[in-house]
Amino acid sequence: MLSLGNLKALTISGNPSDEELQEAWESIYSEFSEIIKDKSADLYFLSIKHKAAKKHKIAYLSVLLQYYVNNPDEAEKLLIDEGFRVTDNIADTYRMAFGKVKRMNDDILHEEKSEEKREAVDFDSIISELEKYQGYQFDQKSMTVKHFANIYKRFKENGRKN
């Protein structure tokens, strides 16, 4: 079964990059959402974009801090533009800015772990309900997204009744 924080489970062969696995997951989720006509897919993809933007911002700020250490006069305005407080002491400025960037990164990691736990529980609950609705256990290794989505769609249309 696919663990929602472990996209490596999507690997069929070879050693795909994290980006390729993310694209595969988005394709699967998009197909699923299209079949069941779920508007929450747009929100899901929007949240992915926001997370990616936050991660890029953290990467940029990390590089900027390194640049500041080597070129404080040139990087000072960039740090200020990014909302950092710059002091006369380069080490103090770096320490405060690094702490802020670390907190930003920690916040993202915490959000991701919370989402993974919630989604895993939600997904397991959905599987359990669908198996009960269908009257048999799914073979999770051979079930296609299309087959699963159609079962889920019928389940939703019938008001989750057995």
C-alpha cells in the first residue's frame, strides 16, 4: 500500500528522482479526482504549489545567508528586503537570520508530518469503508486508480450506505 509520505512506493523500476515521483503522484491524484469529480483536487494541488514555494524560499534564503557571510555589504539590502534585521555585527545578523530560516523549515516539516498522519488515517478509513461497501478486500497491489476511483464514486453517490 502507498504510504502518503513515501512516494518511493510508486517506483516500478529504476531509480526515479523525487520530482518524477511527485509528478507521478500528481498524475494519479488528478486521474482519481477527475473520475470522482472532486473539487478538492484543486485545493490539493494549490497546497503542493504553496509548499514548493516555501521550500524554494527557504533554499534562496539559505544561499543568501551564505552570500551575506562572504559579501556583507552587497547582501545587506537583500536581507533587509527579505525582512531580516541587519546589525553592525555580521555574526549576530547571521545567527538571527539563520534562526528565522530554521524555524521556517521546521514549520514546513511539522506541517508535512501532521498532514501525512492525517492523510494516512483518512486513506486507511476510506479503504476500510470501501471494502465493507464492496463486501470484499481489495488487492492493493493490482488495483488501478481508475477501478478504485469508480468504486469510491459509486460509494459517494449511494450515500455511503451498504
